[in-house]
Amino acid sequence: MKKKMLFLSASMLSLSLALAACGGSSDAGGDSNSGGSGSDGNGDDEQVTLRMSWWGSQERHDMTFKIIEMYEEANPHVKIEPEFTGFDGYFERMAAQAAGNNLPDIMQQNFGEYLNLYASQGLLTDLSEFVDNGTIDTSQVDELVLESGVKDDQQLGIPSGMNALTAIYSQKMLDEAGVEISENWTWEEFEEVAYTIHEELDTYGTRSLDVKNMFEYYLREKDFTLFNEDGTDLGYSDDQLLVDFLSMSKRMVDDGVAPGYDVVQQIQGVEDELLVHGNAPFDFRWSNQVVVMSSAADYSFDLNVLPGANNEHAMYLKPAMLWSVSENSQNKEEAAKFIDFFTNTEEVFDVIGSDRGVPINAEVRAYMQEDLNEVETKIYEYIDYVTENSSPIDTNFPAESTEVLQALENVDERVMYGQITPEEGAEDFRKTASQILGN
């Protein structure tokens, strides 16, 4: 029943967005969307209300409130109504709003599957006009960074900052176990280190691998992609690749080296993570999360590239998240002005630091580097390293990729619980993905 509900949730997301697209961007629901009486041509004296949504930790919520207050003080005619939650449930709520033609004016958007899904339904504003006329100043932003928010030649999002997958680790635990890692470690070396720490410290040797992020990286390291070039099928033909990945994860879970789903599902936030409490030495996630994890642990964690003999090709830079404007917003220009404020204002990053990624504005980035704390210094140095030792991010996520990734997670969970073998899981995933993608 749980698996059916998870799959149904992903299906309802696509259905809700389809319903929203059928509803178009008429004036129906316009007042509830903008809350104001203005249009794109609002004068400075006309009061405007913008709804703004994001996901994140409580720490991110608090920082975002401060930034909103800063903007409202500088722009008295603008009132911003915040809508926020954790990542879990964020896009389900957005789907419900989309179905009611009631998306927020400004929304935190996720690169890849979600951006492409919303783009396919025409729910996001093309911000090219506001970039071209200078409303959103991108003169200090690298063109490749901007392109990460482009879909079908439309600028549908402005990156909040740049990010990269990383192995966050506790040097203290590695020292206690007498092990070392390098920038060129392999998956075999990772397993060996994890097993050694498990045996020496009587704790987990690693946090379990998040299949939705890690399998895509695993494929890239083997010179494959999750989806093919036009997003109509999977990007690899040999199911042994997924069998090997699932077998590695299953082996560590069975041996107590990594936690199973029963443990992971009890983690309600960053403050509960195993790494934070010294119960595992490794956690694989996005680099911008190192700040809040280090803060929760009162310990400066270190960063390393992910394992793999070909990790220079596998590693990539990704927008930590994107700022998008809903197509049904009646205050698009005012929403664009806030995005410009967030992107190009030094004081914003005095508040937010690296929580939403390393700033994309080169001048702001240089300003921030003058006074970084220990954790932020590590993040900036890591992003610099990945910039020089990576390949371009894959952008060929089809609109149905949210369902495909959910199917992958469902298979991973069934394998970890021993309900099916890795071989059966790989076969089942391909069959389900092909059905979702229309093959």
C-alpha cells in the first residue's frame, strides 16, 4: 500500500500540473495569487503584494524572513507573504496550487525534473525580458550558470547559488578509526573505509546512499546518463549497472555498515542526521547543506568529491535551487525585481551565507570571500575545485522524470527490505520507467 501511495503521489503531481495548464493563465484566481491590484506596470506608489514560497530548514526560514524584511524596508510599496515548508511535501503543495491556478508569484524551484515538469505545462514565466532590460542584472553572472535555468530557449529560473554533490565527512571519526581518504578514491576504497570505521568505532560506517541522487552520479562516472538525449527512455541499456549499485547498498545495509530505511525514515531534519550525532562518518548530499549540518553539530565538517575512478567526469555543478515566477502572476516585474535584489545585494548574503549555494554574482562572491568563516571557506574552495574538475550537468530530464525517480526510490526500498533481489529491482525499474516514458 505504501508503494502504491508513493507512486500515486508522483502521478497526481503530473495530473495536477496538467489540470493547471488546461486552466491557462486567465484572471480567475488572480487576486488570490498576487494579493494586490497592480499589474506589470505598477508605479512605485501603488501597493503590491507578492506571495513567495520556498523549502528548507528552520534556519533557512529565519534567514529568509530577514531578507524579506530588508526588501520591504527598501521598497515600502511591496508586501511579501511567505509560504514555506520542508522539502518533503513542498512540490505536492505546489501541485495543488497549480491545479487551482494559484501558484505563488515567486517560487523556489528545483533544477531538473521539477523545473522541466513545470516548464512542460507552461506554468513558469520566461524571465528573458527582465534579464534583457536589466530588471534582473546578470552582468556579473557567468553565461553557463544562467543557462542552467533555461528550458526550451526560455529563462525559466535564476539560480540562487551554485552547488555540487559532496561527501561530507567527520575527520575526527576518520582519525579515530585510523583511515584516510583521497580525492581519487574509488567505490571499493569507500566501502573498505566504511567497513573499517564500522568495525573500529562500533558505529555506522556511512549514511545510506540516496538512490535518486547517487545513481545518476554513478551512471555519469561510468559514462552513461539516467535519461537518453531526448528524454524518451533511460540513458543506459545494461541493467547490471543498477544491479551493482543496489548490491553495494544492500551489502552495507545487511552488514550494519549503513542504516536501513527503518532508521533513515526516523530522521526528521538535519539536526537528527547520523553524521551530526557522530553515528556515521559520511553523508552524501549537496554542498550548501554543510553549513546547517556543521551548525547543528557545532563541528566543522570537511568535504570531498564522491568516490569513483572517473569522478572528474561524474562531478558537476548544479544550481542549489532556482528562483522562478509563476506565469499566472499579475506582478511579474515586481517579482523580477525581488529576484534581482536577492541575486545582486551583498547584504543578502551577509544573512544567507552559502545556505542557498555560492553566489552567482562574481562581485558578491568576491565580497563574501573577504570574510568567510571556516565552514564557508571549505565550501567555496570545494566549489572552486569542482568547477575545475567536472563536466557539464545533464539537462535532459523529461517532464515525467519525477515519476521515474520515485519508481527508482520504490525499487531501492524494496531491495533494501529484501522483498526483491537487486536483479529483480533493476528489471522492475526499467519496465516501470519505460511505461512512464511511453515506451
